[in-house]
Amino acid sequence: MIAKYLSEMWSAIAPALGNHLWQSTLCAVLAGLLTLLLRKNHARTRYWLWLAASAKFLIPFSLLVSVGSHLAWSRGSAGTKAGLYFAIEEVSQPFTYPMVSVNPRVTFSTLSLTPLHLIPALLTATWLCGFVLILLVWCARWRRVSSAVRQAAQLREGREVEALRRLERAGGLQKRIEILVSPASLEPGIFGIARPVLLWPDGISDHLDDRHLEAVLAHEVWHVRRRDNLFAEIHMAAEALFWFHPLIWWLGARLVEERERACDEEVVELGTEREIYAESILKVCEFCVASPLACVSGVTGADLKKRMVHIMNERIARQLDFGRKLLLSAAGLAAVAVPIFFGLVNATPIRAQSQADSAASGAPGFEVASIKAHKSAGTMEMSRLLYTPNGLSATNVTLQTLIRDVYRVQESQISGAPNWLNSEKYDVDARMEKSVADELRKLDPMQSLPERQRMLQALLADRFKLTLHRETKQLPIYALAIAENGPKIQEAKPGDTYANGIKGFDGRPGGPGNIRMGRGMLTGQALSMADFVRALSELLGRPVLDKSGLTGKYDLALQWTPGEGELPMLSRAEGTPSGPNFAPPGSAIFTAIQDQLGLELESQDSRVETLVIDHVEKPAED
């Protein structure tokens, strides 16, 4: 059971993790190219670029995308933006979006456990072991330094204190840095974030004259001013979470290297002679035999030989010119603006096309349409939605039923609607021009259905003033998968015309792709799994996603004993009932799907597309 749960969790997390790692790796590569371009400029610039690349591992682009989604106010057509959105999506998210199974309340069969089901458990255990090991290493190092701090004595006077106070004023620090003399064998370094202290090894001052002492202290003051310990902790968090990614450790080395170089540059620019500063670092190295700790910003970090060469150069670094400043500004703006724009385009509302727009674009529309409030004839009156050869006829239907049918969604996928959307009943009679009807008759019913639905969308926009947009939300769904003993469905015969099969709107044979649903039955002709899961969505009142992996066309004949309260689900030619009276979880249809088709339904949560109603009005009486 645990292996199955972890397998489902892995199927949910792995694609999102893959997208995040791919995006973060790309950002690190781009940061590397920028640092290469800025290799002759100040090290602090390159440090911020590497730090941004490290922080990207902790900040998924999906957060900025969600910000863009909430900022979307435009209600125009997506148009070209939608195409750009999908292009960006394909590049930035190459992995399949997850279907998450979170505490499934209903499981209709148990998957057979194979060695593949153990892989998620092994990967999760491996990551957890690495995560805990790294935390233990960090804790051990922190405890070592913390112990040194507790054993240290505060230095209140002396040349070290006087030099430090002078450098604090020169560096513009508001808070004083306390000096703690430690008997431990540590290099001088800054410990702490909110209240940093300077750990000063006992006896090191005897090896430094005043100029060397001031150079070492200046280096530590710049660590405090730059808040290097805080940013080091941020990268440590990224290392702990993504320890398995080699790039994260390479980034850590680059951060230490550029951090020390940045402090070197600041000390030299402050007026310290290069020879004196280089000698001071070498004297510290001679005194301290222990390696610097990750919890401390010290003096001797990074490649010492390269630092010496860098310090002794006549011109350590040059200022950023206007072109490079413009490049960095554009890169920073793009890093934030692109995912926000991505979210804006994703949530760009799609206004339901009006009849006038439909006619202008060449799409067919209804010639005449009548919408009236339904006069109830009894509490048991059936709701019907019927596509006829000449148009549409609906009786006792709510607007929610019309939206659900025309946009092929379920009630759980419609939000933002007023209460009357699912309570006010209407009778609709719409007829198309004879020429349009004649053209649609040349198509088989399943080919003409999308055109009829577009016409109904235009009618809803015109008469109900309906505007909406699409969003993705986490909702309960059913996942259709192959059962333990394999599929039992029959593949369709190529070229079968189904002369004696399901009849269409005008009584003609419907041909391949047609489906008929009734009380306790479902029949399909040469259906794809996409068509089948759409039909199941209508039967179950919940989105159904295909995870079967079946790619063919199939003839389906499904029968079950309908439970109490289930209304008949009719074919498109007979009508569609409204209301939430669908097959409940655990009803006979689930068993029938497994026994008769060799498939199974599992209750899961997943992100699915939903419709958000922006505006709607009650129609004027005809």
C-alpha cells in the first residue's frame, strides 16, 4: 500500500520537479554566460548573478506564473498571445503536468505491485537520506562554531577594538560588531546573522602588525555589510533540498570564490595597499591550520593562489559601463516579467463570441432563437437538451446545463456564477438557416457537433451576455487506467461504416466516433479513449482523465444496473438531462468498467481546466 501511495505521489511530483530543475538549470547556465561576459568587472556583480541562480532553485517559476494569473484583468480574446503562451509552455515545461493522488477516498481496485512501483520509494528514501545527512553535517559544523562562541571571551579594549570601530564608521555600519577571543583553532570570521560577532583566535594579533590587523578586520567588516552569512544560509537551504544536482554544489563554490573576491576588492578600494593586504591573508593562513567553516564568513576562503594574483593586479576590476548595466537590468526584468506574463496569458479571459462576431468571422449562427422562462409542469419533469437537424431544442434546462454541454465541462469545473445559474429554468428553441443546416447534414453527427456547439456559445454570449475565462484548479477527478488483468475492450474494424449502428440527429447512421448513453448503458462506435473519458465525465459528474495509454479506436458496449437516483444519460440525438444526478462513487458502473472493459477508475486530485464566469445576465423575455 505504501509503495502504491509513493508511486502515485511520484507520478504527481516528478513532472513538476523535472520542470523546476530544467528551468533552474537554464537560469544557472544563463547566469554563467553573463558572468563570463562580466569577468573583468567587479566580483560583487558576478556574486549576485550566482546568488540569483542559486535562489532560483528555491523559487519555482510557477509562483510568479500564479501572480500573473491573479493580475490578469483583460477580458479580450487570447488571439496571438495564446499561441505565444503555448509555445513558451512547450519550451519551459517539457515534462507532463502531474495528476496528483492525495489521500484517495475511493479506490476501486488495487494495482499489482511490480518492481517499478518500488522505484518511487527507493528514490524518496535516497533523497531523504541525503537530505538528513547534509543537515547533520551542517548541524555538526554549526555546533562546533557555536561551542567556540560560548567559550570565547569578549574583547572590550585594545588595538583590535579601536581598529574595528574605525572601520565600522568607514563602512557605514549602524550596529557594533563584538569581538570574541576564542581559544579554538579557527580562522577569524563572522558568525551569526541578526547579531553577528567576530570570532578572533587567541594569539593571532601577535602575528599581525597594525596594518595587517586593519586589513583583516576590514575584510570581516565587509562580510557583515554585505550580509554574506544570510545569503550563505540561503544557498545552504538549496544544497540541502537539491543535493543530488551537481550544479548546486558548483554554484556553492562559485559563490564562495566571488564572495571573497568582492571583499578583497572593497578592502583594496578602501585604501589598503595590495602588498599589505596579501601579506595579511598569508599570515592568517600560517596561523590557522583548520579549514574555514560554511557557517562562518572568514578570510581564507576560495582559491588562495588565484586570490593573490587577483589582489596584486594593478586594476582589480572595472566599473560596469552603460551597456552592461542595461544588459543586467534587462536580464533581471526578463527573469521576473516573463513568468508573470506567462501567467497573464494563461489566465487571459476568452470572451464568448457573440453572434455578430460569429457572423463576421464566417462561422455559422442561428437564424432565429427563442429563450423563455420555463413554466413548470411538475416536480418530476425531465430536462432535455436536443440537437436537431435544423437547430437546437432545450426544455427545462438551466444555464449551467447549457454551459456544461457546450464547453464540455462538469459542474465542478464552473465557478464564479450567480446562484440563479443552476436554479432558473429555460426553454430554448433555436433554428439555423437552411443553407447552414444543409451544409451540416453533409457531415456525420460527430463532425457537425463542434459547429453546433460554437453556435450555442455565440447564442449564450449574445442573449445571456456571458463572458468567461479559463483557469487551472486542483479538483477531484477519476483516472482511467488498465486493470490488473489487462484490457478487454474490442478494437474497431477499419472502414466499418456502422450502417446498423447509432443514428444521428437526422436519423442517418452516425458512423465512427458516435456514442449513445442511456440508463445503465453506454455504447460507442470506433471511440478513442479521449471520447470515452469525455462520456464517462458526463456519466460520473466529475472530470475523467485517461491514464490507460491506449491509442486505438474501440467498439464499446457497457451495461450496469443503475443505482437509486441516477437519471438516464441520453445520446446527443435524444437529449441531455441536467442536474447533479450522476452515478455516485461505488455504484455498479465502476464494477462494470472493470469487469467488462478491463479498465478501472481511481479517485484522485489533479489540476484541470475550469471555467470562471466573469459576467452573465438573465435574458430578456422574447
